[in-house]
Amino acid sequence: MIVVNTEMLPGYHIKEVKGLVQGNTIRAKHVGRDMMAGLKNLVGGEIKGYTELLVEARRQALERMLAQAEQLGANAVVNVRFTTSAVTQGAAELYAYGTAVIVEEE
Amino acid sequence: MGWEFWIQVIPVVVFLILGVSIGGFVERRHFKQLAIREAALADIIVTNLKTIPKQCVSQSCRLVVGDVTIASDYFKTFAASLRMLIGGELRTYESLMERARRESLVRMLEQAKQLGANAVYNVRFGTSSIRSAQRRNRAAMVEMCAYGTAVRLIDPMLCIKQP
């Protein structure tokens, strides 16, 4: 499966558009991580726990999106975008969406 | 002034000193490291152009993402909350945003380099709010992500000149 965030795929042409596919996830870290993050707010610096949280959430959202694309029989997803929203404190909602297409090599 | 007063003031002063010293040290070190890592990645072309020139690509495209979360220190938050009383530019938060943005971009580029790419197209930035939202006495925290499409161009200079 080819995943890009550009509208076109160089070297390929889009044979068929399968439609919008999406994946979302809301994840949180355990309370200890939240407390550590609170401490980090005193001295500044990177909060590794939350970076990890973001990376995991993004991967999962992408995976769910790809699963949907696979179900539609697509072999590529173009124009992928990410958005986030604040559901509750300490959790991140990640939403990935794109257009599932069937591409053919030129 | 009783001891109750000092019990309230002393922690604030200690946190401020901690924030200025450790926070400042962490920030300076981060900027130094960023400069070194950016220099190592300078050969990759970064653009937010949407279309990748067809004749230039020698390898399939891949999505690359860089995530980072950076916390503000106590001094920055304190200085910003004072500044918000009179309004104007919040300089202490500007450096925070810059660090987050540059760090996420560098992480994205490192991923691109690992894939053997020499250009990243359609770069976008996004922010999220794990903790910074919905809090009265909010502690600033930046969650930044940069993403784009990594490609290997056959002749980078030519492709940039003639899209």
C-alpha cells in the first residue's frame, strides 16, 4: 500500500477513486506519565511519554485508515491529512483521512 | 507577615529559579543540537509544493511524520501570564513554538533520510492538545507534528528549477 500526502503519485496514474477512508483513535497514558509531565512543566524540555503517545496514536489511526482502504480494494491512499482534537485532558484524539485509489504504473 | 505567607511564596521563588536555570540550560542545549542536526540534513529539499515533478522521481513515495511534545518551564509560564495582563507579544512562548516546530521537522527529515529520500514534498504542520486544553491555569505544552511525502529525485537541482 502506497501512502502519500500529495494529490498525485508520480510514475503512476489513478485508475479508480474508491472514496474517502478514515481512521481515528483516542489514546491516553497512565496517571504516572501525566504526573511526570506536570513535573516537566517546572523545568521544561521534551515530554517523552506524550511524544510516544502521539506516535502510537498516529500509527494506529493510519493503520485503521489503511485497513479501510484495503477493504475497498485500493492499493494506494493519496492526499492523507491528520487532524487532532482535545477530547479530555491527558488524552489525544488523532484522526487520519485520505482518498483511497487504485493506481497503475505508467 | 506570618509563616503562611512564606510557605506560599518560597515554592514559587524556588520554581522560578529552577525554571530559569534548568529550563534555560535545556533550551540552549536543544537549540545547539537542533543546529547540528539541521546542518546534517541540509541536503534534503523541503517544500510544501503539492505536485512532485513526474520525470524526476526514481523511487516510490512514502509518507514521513515527525512528532514532538515540549513542555514550557515554570518561568516561561509565569512570565507569559504576567504579560497577558497587559497584552502584547509573548516572547517566552515563541521560542517554545520554534523549538517544537524545528524539532518535529528534523525528526521528519531524519525519517526521510533513512528511507534514502532527498526531497520532502507537501510538508504540513499540525498541533494537538493532550494537556494544554481545557485547563484554567493552563501549563503550556506544545505538541507539534510535521508530515510530508518523501521522494528520491534523480536530479534535485533540475527538478526544483523546472517543476
